[in-house]
Amino acid sequence: MTQSQSWITESIRFSLIGVQDSPRRVSWASLVGQEPESITNRPAQHLTIEEGAWGGGQLVVTTQLGRIDITLTAMPAPTVTGVPSLGAFGVVGDQFEKILRLQLFPQAARLAVGASLNIFPKDLAESRKLIEELLPQLKLDPDASDVMLQVNRPKKFPKLSGLVMNRLCKWAQLVTQTVQFQNNEPLAQTQMHLIKLDLDLNTSPASALPSPSSYSSIIEAFFAEARLLVGERNG
């Protein structure tokens, strides 16, 4: 791809699914090294939510029966595009991967990494050109917009005990309208072109995970694949 724009990160997530009972507890403090800004406990639902500012966004650790989600989300803030941003995926992904690989996790049935990424073309012509480069298998009309495609491309990793990773990519080319109101009256209307990529990389249900001591290698493989998928389209 010849375009020079980089993917901007809106959110990034790591999940452990099918978590077994274990004295090994994942917490905001164990990830960051300090206490979170807030903790919400809902014993009846077996739910704990810990959150605080970190890495230029809001880091949330959600623990419930059988599942743990660690999510970094951009904070709402005035931007040129109006879309919250954590920054370039290369930087954000490296930072997020680093704290995950230092963590000792409990045994789980599956692992997953997700990310929501954006590019902001200047007009419809550039937007159409970019989506055609991203998805050369599509043939679009000149005035086409609001295009969506989702595809899974599983990949086997012989060096990780033959583990199979699902690589789910959801592409969208959108034209959005933003209307600002003041005193219940429309003040301004803005049109924005957006290309969105939602990544969901996860270990196949048919692949048995090794012991948690090997999770760092799987996390490394997740982020290597995410960079490959993004880099193939930013190179």
C-alpha cells in the first residue's frame, strides 16, 4: 500500500476466556504496579471492575466468572476528527504488549487480542482508493461508500505446539455526519470519511493451550500477527 497514513488506535484489548479457578489473580495493580483509581465489586454477579488512567487512555480490568478482559480505551477529547485516539498502533501495541508479557496469568481455555483502528481519508476519492487497496478483491462503483467486509483467515503456528489462531478482520469504509447543537439548535454539521479496521485474533477452540508459563510466547505471536496485518496495509 502506497498511502502514508498510519492506523490510529481507538481501543485495544486482551482477553482470557474459560479461566479456571486459580489463586493467581490478575489485577490493575499487578499490571501497572500501582492501585487503580476506582474498583467496582458486584458479588452477586461475580464481577469486579478496576480502572484508571494509563498509557494515554483508560485501562480497565474486568474479572467475571470464567473470563478476564484487559482493555485500554481512548478518552473522549477534542480532536480534529472527533474520534478519540490513543495514538499510532505501532506505539500503542508495543506498550500494551509489554505489560501483558510481564504478567503471570491463570490457566484459560482460549486467549484473544482485539483492536479498533482508524484511518481518516480527506475525501471520498481518497477513501475509495484506500479501501480498494486494502480489499483488492472488491470492485466498487465510483460513488460507493459505507462498504463492509469481514473475513477470518486461520493460521497454524508449528512453533507453538501447532496452535491455530483465528485472524478475524472487519473492514469498513464509512462517511459519517456529526451535528453540533447549541440551545437545542443545530450549530454546525461536519462530514468525515473513515476507514475502520476491527481486529479479533483468538486461539481456536480446537487448540489446547499450554501452561500459563508459555502465554508470553502466544501474546508475542498475537501482536506479531496484528503488526503484520496492519503493516501489510501500511507498507
